Amino acid sequence: MTVWLRRGLLAIAAGTFLSGLLLIVLQRWILDLLSAPTTTSDRLFFAIIGMFMAIVGGTLTQDLLRRPSRLVVGWSALQKLGASAAMSLAVALSVFSYYGIILAGFDFCSALLAIGYWLRIGR
């Protein structure tokens, strides 16, 4: 069971890293998909979010490829919970279209997977 949790979490971590890079490079296109404003400040803010996604996703990816640390997995789970809450709030405030709920749901499920793995790895 732990092997499957680790593999799933590794795929999500690598995906978070790659999607963070995409946010840095393609912020206008992604903001358009979410029906969000695309002013210079909005695009810059989204690129900054992408940078942090790439850092957290990259850190978790490297951690899972070696000897996983409860510390890194735990903080990554909190990041996913925070991302889910922030995206849900943005949709509720009509900053993003309802497509954002799909992302929020994915981040929430990712957080649950990370918490499950965190509970199973050694201290």
C-alpha cells in the first residue's frame, strides 16, 4: 500500500513541478482558461505562484526519489490543502471560473494522498 501511495504522490509532485513551470511561462493562457483578468500584475502574481509550485513540487519529487522525509511530505500536504482552499475561495469570489473547482478538488485529493503517505512513513 505504501509503495502505491508513494508512486501516486511522486506523479503528483512531478506534475506540480511541471505545472508550476507552465504557470511561469504561460500565465496569460492559463488565466484565459480560468476566465480571469490578464493584466500585468495578474500575470506576474500567477507567475510567482508558479515559481512556488515548481519549488514545492520539485522538492517533494526529489525527496520521494530518495529517502522520504515526513517533514517534506507533511509540508507538501499543507501546501496542497492551502492551494485547494485558495482556489475554492477564488472561484467563490468569481475571480476564476467554475473550472477552478476541478483544480481545487485535485489539490484536495492530493493533500489527502500526501497525508495518507505521511501517516505511513517512519519517523
